[in-house]
Amino acid sequence: MVEPAASLHASAVITNLRAIAQALSAAWDVDTTLDLIARQTAQVMRVDSCSIYLLEPEGDMLWLRASTGLARQALGRTGLRRGEGLTGWAAQHGEPAAARDAQADPRFKLLPEVREGSFLSLLAMPLKNRGRVIGAMNIQTRAFHEFTADEVELAALISDLAAGAIDRALLYDHMNRQIGELTTLAKVSETVNSPIYLDEMLDLVVEMAAKVMGAPVCALRLIDGTGELLVQRSVKATGVNFHERPPLRIGQGVTGRAVSEKRPVTVLDIRADPTYPSRAHARAEGLVSMLSVPLMVRERVIGALNCYTLEPHQFSEAEVALFSTLANQTALAIENAQLVTNAAVVREMHHRIKNNLQTVAMLLRMQAADGSGLTAQDVLTISVNRVLSIAAVHEVLAQEGFRLVNVKDVTERIAALVAQNMLRPDLAAEIAVDGEPVILPSRAATSLALVINELLQNALEHAFVGRSAGRVSITLGQARQEVVVTVTDDGVGLPAEQPASLGLEIVATLVRDDLHGRLTFTNTGAGTQVVVRLPHTTEAE
């Protein structure tokens, strides 16, 4: 150990104090100021370690923020409660606490993570500015040392200089943080009012929330259509392998509690919280503290916004208020986006209904002009089946999505409808649907559904004349440049001269005009095969 400061010449001490004052006047941000104080104090006092603990705002914890001798990895992660240890005692009472044999002092508390076992003597000085304690400064030696009155006085002078500089730096950081927060809030306002898709807007808001909170992970959940589950919709994770979280029931976990109670919820350590359902993931990811705030619109909760830290953190009232403001803006944006989307859905539904009614009108006009001599009952049955084919498309749309339709699913529904409504009582016909899923826009899917309906009805009506059993196979597939639908029966085959038929006229019109495709009929010798080929451009419309 170096010789203690008491043996220094007075002029040298004054010179060093002047150097500290000059250096502190040039420092502005907190981290630079704290590091400078610790290094300069250790040099002036000629001790082995100088460490600085800061009292959290509106809290009771002193967190290690700077040190010249303790473990660097403990900075920002290790703390003492006010009144705990010699450091906490000095902060609580606003007086110095000195111990020649620190570890034998009843006030001492060993913090293994800071690796201070080799230090024997300790002097703890409160950091006070304008009568308010903002932290404490520790001076430690590796050899037993009795701190003299002069050394305590010198440490007090340094701590007075340091406290003023730290308070100024904290104010500077606070102002910069407020500027950053206001800038982010302005960007959030701009984002939530911009004409972008909901998911894209949520990703931008979550990214900005993580930035303004200084959090490595922010995540957003929304209540699903059942009104019972909170589903994760957006995550921003920096330097953390954040695992996908499963849905939560309202009331379940920290997020579910924030939603059910309609208030912010904070947890100091989610790794040990029995209500947090993903504790194993949190331990693997290094996540510690959590803040969850509900997304609310006019007292109605629609989801929650969460942020996580990598170290124990008591979220201040200001931080909770800021995060709640972000959540409120986000909730309003989601509500507005959903209103816009709903309006678009209504317009799309009106357009789609108009198109389908025009299609039905066209089919009825063609049926009315047909001179095949069908009975009124037959005409109604055939027309109902065509309308039900269109309805099958919309049933799939309602279940699976807004614009795209799985035609294989629709074909299976049509096969069941035709078998129920059109099959002769004396015919045991098997209808099989095979192949891969084919996804088409709703307009193309509706036209193809009508084509498949007509071909299937035509096969059941004409392929098995004089027979009591038969099989119709409908296969869907995709080639390199086209979608292919094949309808094959094992019936009597095509006649030498193909007769005119309203159903086949409808098929030809839809394939040519609506689907821009090609239609071929083949007599296989064991029945008939009809192949419909659609270009992939139809699939992408």
C-alpha cells in the first residue's frame, strides 16, 4: 500500500484538491464524473480503492456506480439498502463511518460479488449536496490503517466537491434524458398517426420504447379475438436471445395482472417471482427486473407494454409515468388503426358482395335463356348449388383470412354439398379430393369454385348413366408457371360429339374470361378427364 494522505505536505494536498476541482468543472455526464472522482480521490488519499455508491431516486437502494479497486462487473449490479453496512450507515446518518478492521465492525456487510475480501480498513463518507444525501463514497486499504482526523477532514472536503459535481451531472443527464424522451414521444406521435400497417407501427413503437427506457428488451401483447388471451405481437431485443413467449390468460403472470388490475406492475426480480411463468427463460436470457403497463382506451384494456432490465432496477415514478404515456399513445394508435382497417373491411365486403351478386345474376340469366327443358325444381336445385359454392369461398375467408383462400378446402366443401344435393338415390358415387393446397385471391377462388362445382355436377349427371356406382377424383396441383385442377371420372366417357350444356358453357366462360386459363377434355378410355390450367398471374392478383 502507498503511504496514507496524512503524511502529505499541506501544499501538495491543496494542489491535488485544486486539480480535482478543475477536473470536475470540465466533466458533465454522470459516468465520466464518477470515474474521475474515484480515480482522483484514490490518488489524493493514497489509498488502494475508492468507490462511489449513488442513492436511487425516490428509493432506498445505494448502487455501486464507480470504483478503482472493486470488481468492474459489479458496477450497476450491486447495491446496499440505506442503513445497511458501513456505507449504508454513513448515507443514513449523514456522517462518516471509519473502521480500522472493517470486517470486524458490526455494521459491516460483505458483498462477495465486489471482491472486497482483501481490503481491511474502510472509511465511508456521505455525499451531501444542499443538505440532501445523494450517495456515499468508500475509501479502502489493504493494510490495517487508522484513519486520522485530518484524513477524515480531507475526505469530507473531497466528498463535498464531489457531491456538487455529481448533482450537477445527474441534472445534466436528467435534462438530456428528458430531451430524448420528448423527442421519442414526438416520433411516437408521428409514427402512430402515419398511414402504415398495424404490425409495422407496433414494431416501431416498441423499438422507440426500448430506446427511451434504455431497456434491452421491450415487448407488446394484445388481447386476441376471444378476449381471453394476451398474444405477443411485437418484440425489440438488443443483445439478448429473447425467446418467443406463449400466450397468457388475463390475470396470469405479471402482464396478465397488469391487464386485469388496469395498473402498472413492477417486479424487481422476475427470475424469483412465482407468478412469472417463464422464469427459466428469464434466467437463461439474463433478464431481471420488469415493468408492465396496460394499453387502455377509454377504460378498456386492449393489451400490455412490457420492458425488462439486465440488472435489479427499482422503476421510479417518472419512469412508470413515461412508459404509461407511451402505452396510452400506442393504445390510441391501435384503436385508430383497427377503425381504419374495419372501414377497409366494410368497403371490401361491399365490393365483394356486389361482385358475387353480379355473378349470381349472370348465372341466373344464362339459366333463364337455357332451353334444356329442366323443371323448375331442377333449376332451383342447380342454382342453389352454385350459390352455395360461392358461399363456401366466403366461409373459408371468414375462418382463415381476409383476402386469400385455400381452394383445396373450398373444393372439399363443394364435394360434400354436391353429394348431399345432387347425387341420385340409386347411385353410390365416391368423390375424392387430392393434391396440394392452392392459395388464390377471393375473386379467382370464387370463379374456380364455380368451375369445380359445374364439372362435378356434370360428371355425376352424365358419366354414370345406367350405372349404380362410380368415382370422381378432383386433384389440385401447381406446375412451374400455372395452377392445375384435374377432374377425372371412371364413367362412360365422352360421346363422339360433345353435346352443348349450360354447365359447360359456364365453365368455359369463367375459365376464359375470369381466370384467363385453358380448358381441355380428354376421353381416357376408362372415363373422362377435364384439366383446368390457370396462370400464376391469377394467383397473385
